[in-house]
Amino acid sequence: MSDVGEIDLADPRAVRRAIRQGSFRDFTNHVAPGYVQGNLVILPRAYAEDFETYCRANAQALPILGRSEPGSPHIPALAEDLDLRTDVGEYMVFRDGEHVATPDGIGDLWRDDLVAFVLGCSFSFEAMLLAHGVRLRHLDEGNVSAMYVTDIDTVPVGPFAGKLVVSMRALTPSDAISATIISDRYPQYHGRPVSIGLPSAIGITDLAASYGGHGLTRLEAGEIPVFWACGATGQIAARAARLPLCITHHKAHMVITDLPVVPAHG
């Protein structure tokens, strides 16, 4: 449980500092509203070019917000004080595609050949949806949006391939329309939904069976499921590539940046 009493949860710098110090370990969708959050994928330099090409070939799911220099745990363009070894609440470590650890820091794993990618996350536009009157029930209930693996193939590049992962929000039909219009202005955080109201059309047969086993999965009367492309697609691809080492964020513990959320157009 996090000790949040003395933390300014609206300040991304304060939240990162609390994560670094171990006093904040909660999901990040409730903090730093209006600031960009991102998915994290760290892999050896030998695979970095193929992974970047894979991201650009599947840009709706994997919009690149930043890439580190080899061996550097910093991406100053995202936040001057950001240290990717300590500033994510929980990490996932994969070796040869197998999950082997979920640490709260990766300083002991850092190597001179590692390259970090920070990819767009739909948490970034949730504050914009709220500002336009869209109700996000998962936030009201202290939860996060659920994720699902679809039957949609991504564009393969080198060793990277796999199915598209999506996040789901339970919305009323009118809010679904508003959310589609609003999120379309933010392609750097996945843009408009990939599917509305028809989970079976993208290969989802059971909303209760979310990827990672977390998130709001139950619909109430008058709600429909709305699905956005999700950066966890990169985790799926990296695991399938069976890299000797890959490190990602753990579910809903995102990279918090100092970048304000701004639309790309409109």
C-alpha cells in the first residue's frame, strides 16, 4: 500500500520521486492527470532497430514517445530527472520469452547494451475524456481499463510479431461517440478506438478473461465495450521473439513524463 499523504499526486515529478523512494506503488492512471504516460520496453541493442521498425509499422498500438541511447536509462526529452531503472512502480523481466521476475527496480539488471522505448498509453487521454464529460467508471471504482489479446495480426518485422492487444472502457453509447471524437485527436496515445460494442468481431469471446487478469471487465446496463489499441502489444511481440532479456513495466505501472497531453491536430 502506498503512503500518499505527503505526495502531490498531480505533479509528475513528485510521483516519480515517490516511486523512486518506494512510497508510491499504486496504479498510475489516477495520478498526474494531463501529463503523458507511457509503456516501457527495454531490450538489447542488437534488437532495437527491428523493434523500432516494428513499432512504426504498427503505429496505432505502438506510437514511439521516446528512445534512449544504448546503455542510458534516461530520456531527457520526456523528463530531465527520469531514471528508467527506478521510476516505474513495478517491472516485468523476461528471459527467452519467459516471465522470471517482477521487481520494483532494475538497477542490478542494467547493462551497457540496453535500449529503452517509451510508447504511447491511453492513460494519457483519459483526463481529456473526463474534461469533456465522458464517465470512466473504472476510475470511479478505483480500477483500470482491462486489456485483451485480439485475433488481429500485427505487421511482423524481423523477430517481432504477434496479435494486437487492446484496452477496454465500458461506456454509454453517447459517451462512446464522444470518446471516439476526442481520442481521434491523440494518435500519439493510440487515437480512435479500433472496435466499438462488438468484442467478438476482434476475437474476444469472454470479457471476464482479461490479459494480465486485471481491470474493469463487467458491463452495467446501458454500457458497451469500447476498445483502443494498446501498448502491451509490444510486450506480446517481445515475448514471442524470445529475446535473451526484455524488461517492461508491470500492468498499469506506467512511465510518467513531464510532457503535457496535447492533441496532434484539430
